Amino acid sequence: MNLLEQFISNARQQALVELAYKLGEKAKQRVNVAEKTAKLPMETVVDFKEAEYLSLTLPTVYGGKALSLYEFLLVQEQLAVGDGATALSIGWHLGIIKELSEENIWDDTTFEWFAKEVASKQLLVNRIATEPATGSPTRGGIPETKAVKQGEHYIINGRKTFATMADVLDYYLVTAYVEDKETVGTFLIAKESSGITVEQTWDTLSMRGTGSNDVIFSNVDVPEAQLVELSTQRKKPAAKGWLLHIPACYLGIALAARNDAIGFAKNFQPNSLSTPISEVAHIQQKIGDMDLKLLQAHHFMYSVANQWDHYPEKRANLGPDLAAVKTVTTNLANEVVDLALRIVGGRGLSKTYQFEQYYRDVRAGLHNPPMDDMVIQMLAKRAIN
């Protein structure tokens, strides 16, 4: 049984999932290249641009498909069944475009220009905010990257880490401390700008294909108009539904592991048995446990996404629910992959199969924001208040 099928409710969603499936299969063919180079292959990026996937979350007025949160999660989960690293990478781009489209973060003129550029040229963008000294920006550290005003320009210096897709992005959204404003701002900077260097530091166990290298800014000169956000202009921190692309990705990895494990069990028959191992009681127990966990995660995630889409007046209070989805889903995804490996046994550690990659990649979800401790504190404070 295809567990994702039951969450597809109309022809539009079916078409979107089929598109994600085709792109995921193409990305899957380049997994070995991505693993060796620790980069998102440029050929994969070209596939997404040619399919106009990078504008799916733009409003229709700009040529996008205006994906709802529910639809966004469907395509990202299906994409992750093909390749988790590709899904996580592209998910950041689509999520940011969705946030900018819905939250009115930029002034109208700047956003309209950028939206048209994304749609017509299928530009790829990501926020790069993490730094060696500050860690994740969700912890509240002030960036050491500095922006100093010189006339009608800013000069930017600093280093960013965990810059997903650093080598293949068209634009960076860079956080920096803006000295003359005495606050944190975000600059929209073209990757080809003079003074930008991508340092190949991404030597990691998990999600190697995201190419999350360091980016160094050395006297990068940007016009004042490219200062697109200031933290002082931000409203009270809002719930960010689009961040559910993170658990959707890891759920897709778990679903791929589940599917492969069942396929293995139905076809592997040692000479000590008269049937494939899928007929053995303890194997069926593990298969049932996998599906129980996946059902819990799927229903929780898509239920909250439905609430987000259909009750916008309740979004402000959905922050703890969104965070809980991430924690519950990524932890269950890890448990599912572990069960898949137990079904396959020692063969699952061989590079002949993808199980060892599923096992490595799914663990990265435990380190994506929000972290489990912050989620538990959030839920506790809501309960107490």
C-alpha cells in the first residue's frame, strides 16, 4: 500500500505529486555523485528549473501555483522519497518564497521585481544565517557578519556556515549586523557578486547532497536597496507554517526506507525457510510497527497543515503545534528507518542498498530547528499559561 496516496484528495494534488515523483527519481539517479562531491548536482538544479518547480509557491499572478501548505508538504515528502537531500535543499527555497509571498516582509516594489525574476528565470535562493560563533539563529545570537554604510552602499564582511546549496544558488539572503541601524538586517545578494567565496567545508555524515558549505564575504559592496529586511521592522515573531517542509522531508526518507524494506522482505528467502521473510511473524511485527508510526506522523502533520490552510485566523496560536509536528515526526522517522534496517539485517549496512544512506540522512532531522528541548519548553509554557 502507498501510504502517501490516502492523503491526496484531488486531481491538482495528484498532478503535483506526480511531478515531484518524476523529479525525485531523476535526483535519485545522481545520489552517488552528490555523496562523493558533497554538493547538490547542477544537473538536478537544471531539472527543477526546466520543470518550473522553483516557482510553485509563488502567487498565480506572478506565474506560480500558489501551493497551500498541505500541497507543499505533499510534494516535498514525495520528492524526499526519491532523495532526501534534494528535497530538503529545494524545500528551503520554496518555503522562503512562500513566506515572502504571504507575510509581506519586503516592500511591494522589491518583492514584485524578485517574484517576476524567480518565475521567469527560475532563480534559486536561500537564507544563510548560521555562523560559527552564534550557532543557529533560532537561539537568538547576534551575527558577527557586519554591514557598514558607505554612501549609498553597504560593505559586508563575515562568514556563514551551513549554507545549503551554497554552490548552486542564484541569490543569498544574508543576515548581518547593520551598524548604522544598530540592528540585524537581511541583504539580498547575487551569488556572483565580487568578494564572495564558497569554501568547501561540508564534510558530514548526513545529507551530504545539500552542499551546505561555508560562504565568506570579503568587502562585498551592495547597494542600499538590497537591504530588504530589518529586525526592527518585523512584527511579533509569527508561526511559520512553511517550516513543516523539514518534517515532510524526513517523513519521505522514512517512507522510502519502509518501502524498500518491505520489498526486500517479500523477495528475500534464505534456504532455511520455505517462504520469504515477509511471512515470518517478527518481520511482520516490524512492518506493522513501521506503518503505525508513519500513520501517526502523517495524520498529525497533515492535520496541522489543514488547520493552517483553512483557519488562517488561528495561525498565530499554531506555533507550538507546528513545532510539535517537527519533533514528533522527525523522531518517528528515525524509529521507522531503524526498524527498516532491523528487517534487512546486516545487508542494510552495505553500499549495495540505500538503507545505510537513509539511516545517515534521517538523523539530520534531529538537528534541524526547532530543537526538541525548545519544543518541549514551548509546550510547557503554553500549558502553564
